[in-house]
Amino acid sequence: MTVETESLRELITPVRFVLWDLDGPICRLFSGHPAHQVARDLVKLIDRRGLGGLLTERERSTADPQVVLLGLGSRHPSSDLIIDLEKWLTQQELTAAPKAYPTEWADPLIRTWSQRARFAVTTNNSALAAARYIETRGLTDCFPYIYGRTRDLDLMKPHPHILRQALNAMGADPARALMLGDAPTDFEAAREAGVPFLGYARTDHKLRALQDAGVPLPHTVNSLKPVLDVLRGPLQDPA
């Protein structure tokens, strides 16, 4: 057994509750409905309302629609504009969900792991979109708990609110849970909630971002296959 495999085994063995981020570990949500186009359309929508002056240059040029939404939300919380834009983004995510591309090894990992742990989705995307994607993959029974973005954008990760919601719903001891995410915001939310973390870094850029946030290298993977291999091997149940 390699050092990396042993580290994964030690991390995974006590886990009885898994909190999954959606976009990254489970699927590439915008693979069939590109995020950069959604971000551009969101900026155009704001411009058509005559409110383009509210955007920063970073928000205007980003390929991530959540950067636009969160930026405006931080400066104009609970406004009618934010309510409308959040609703619009939810519709875009619902459009994207049936076209989303499953992360390699995610489906078999979910089916295997759900035999020994309870699952929840904890995502900054819409819970409705998460549920739609999971339904398209025939995984609804694996995810009885789904928590996502609300109109109160201050409660999005890195705030631990949705993680705590999931833990409370499952009656979970945070020490026996694991957050599986691909962004520093996932790690920061898990840390605040007292939940161990496994980082999924599909690219070197993702890996650097997780490491810069403080995720130990042995607690990151660039593929879900090693996690699946560990689960399919001998795992000694803790007392």
C-alpha cells in the first residue's frame, strides 16, 4: 500500500456521513451550457436594466456567474435585484443540469460509498439543479439531503450554514463526516463546521488553490478512482 493510499484509507475509514459539493466532485455542471456564456448573459441582463455601473471590471469579465452574483450581493444584500438575479441563475442551472457531464468515477463511487455512509449535497448552486442532475443519473436514493444556495447569499460557502444544516438533518457527528469539495470555499466551510476534508483537484490550478488554502497534499486527489479503490479494498470498521 502506498503512502497516499494509506493516508486516504485513514481519512475515509471513520466516515459515516459524506457532504458532497456538486460542481466538481459529482459533475461538471456547465459542461453542456457553458458557464462563461451564462456569466456574459448575466452581465448583459444587468446592463439592460441600466445597472451596469454596479459591476466591477472583474465581475464584468469573469467566466463564473457566481462571481457576479456574489459581488453584487455583497454590496446590495437582500435587494430586489439580487432576488431576481438569483432566480435567473437558478433557471440557468436547471437548464444546465440535464446536460452536465458526470465526473469520472463519480457514479460508481457514489453507489459504492452510499452502502456504508449517508450522503448530503452541500452546494453553492441551486438545490433544485442539484436534485435535477442527481435524478438524471438515477442517484436520487443516494442523496436524501440536498442543500444549496438561497437568496441569502451571505450563507453560501465559505459560510458553514449549509454544512451544519446537513449535519443536523442526518444527526451526524462532524468528526465522523467528510466534506468532498474542489474549492477553498468548501475547505473553509468544512473547517468552520469541524468536518474533515478531502479535496478533489482535477487541474493543477485547483490543486494550487486548495494547497494555498491549507489543504494537506495527502488529503487531495486528482481522480476519484483512488477513493473508490480504497472503498473496494479492506476497510476496518472503527469501534
